[in-house]
Amino acid sequence: MTQRPPPRIYVIGTDTDVGKTACTCAMLLGLNARGLSVLPQKPVASGPEGPRSDIARLIAASDQPLQPDE
């Protein structure tokens, strides 16, 4: 029996500071609340570092115990 890969959702925008991370965090929290395990990925990030960074916000909204450098 072949196992299907998990579904993926891509959030794409054309400009900086248009709400991609905020929308993604909302989706992550909603999916977590429904008992689904989610894994955010952001292959390229610019902007502030630390607890206010996009990466830190995505990790905080997910149910995965990740570190920003993973």
C-alpha cells in the first residue's frame, strides 16, 4: 500500500509586510486547534532577528519543538 504524502499549503505574496506571516500563524493555530500536526517552513527570511522575527513567530504558532536554525 502506497502512503500519500501529507497535504501542503503555500502562502505566497508579492511584497514585504503584507501579512503573509500573520495569515500563516493564524492558519497554524487553527490547524493545531483541530488536532492536526503542522510544520511551518520559511526558506528565506529577511528582517528582524530574535523573538519578533517571522521564523520565531511561525515556530511559536506551530506544534513542533523547532529551533530557528533547523
